Amino acid sequence: MFSLTRRAATAALVIGCMAGGVSAQQAPRVRFATSAGDIVVEVYPDKAPKTAANFLQYVRDKHYDGTIFHRVIDRFMIQGGGFDRNMSEKPTRAPVAHEGREAYAKGLKNEIGTIAMARTSDPDSATSQFFINVADNKRTLDPPGPNAPGYTVFGKVVEGMDVVNKIKGVATANAGMHGDVPVTPVVIQSATLVK
């Protein structure tokens, strides 16, 4: 009886580990070819399904091709996906429903190397813009309570953190109404689904 129970528990553990591995192996990956080098992000539809689907649709639509990292703040984040190199904002689809709390409950936090949706003060305002955390921003960007929704993390950088770190250190200035804009544009030449 003990042996059978032990074997069942071991089998359940193995199956659980295999299921986790399959999920990681099936996670979509997107390669950003930028003027500073390539960045590959892994996206987690199982943890932020609406946000991941929204981001991947923008990739498939080639929305990010020719956009720039238009807001760069060292020791905070690099933000892109909304403006071309002339700082003209690209048209977007309707905003995606906010999933910050759900993603946080499933283990996604605004840590170094994670990718999250940019938005206004309205939690349900995220469209195409995203940011990559270059610092541990859990205290300021994760949902701390019921009245603070946080920012939805939906993936992480799996290749090219050296490129992210290069971008975070570029010189920035004001450009019209926008601050922290790289003096020399950091262009996303293409965003491609590679897995």
C-alpha cells in the first residue's frame, strides 16, 4: 500500500514537472532586431492571456517594425512600440483589458528583464507600447493592493540583456512634449515571431 501511494505521488510529481517544461517549451518568442542589436523575449499566454495575444497580434501585424525606444530611463526601464523615429505616434487597436493582478498572482513581477505593458493612469488603457524593466521595480510597479492595479508583466528577455543594458545607457533629451528620448534613435527594425 505504501509503495503504491509513493509511486503515485512520484508519478504526479514527474507529470507536474513535465507539464511545466512543456509550457516553457511552447512559450512564444519574439525577436526584436534593433539598431543596437537583437533582443529575444519569451511571452506567457498562460499567465496573461489577453495581454500576450494583444502583443503577439501587433508583432504579426508588423506594427513594431520601424518604431523606436522612445523613453529610456537608466535604473528604471526602456519603453517602445508606439512612435516612429520622427516621434509620430502610430495608430493602434482598442486597449486591452488589464491583467496586472492576475499575472502577478501567477508569479510575474516587474523584475529586471521582464517585459510589461505601458499605459496611462487608466489600467485598461494599454495598447501597443511596452517596456522592459532594467531595475527591480516590484515595489513601484507591481499591484500592492486592491486599489493599485500595477503594470501587467507578460514575458521576459531570454536573449540580449546586453543589448537592453546598452540601450538603457544611451544619452537622452527632451523632444517636444516628450522627455527621456534617446538623442540617437534606437530603432526596432523588425519584430518577428521566432517560436
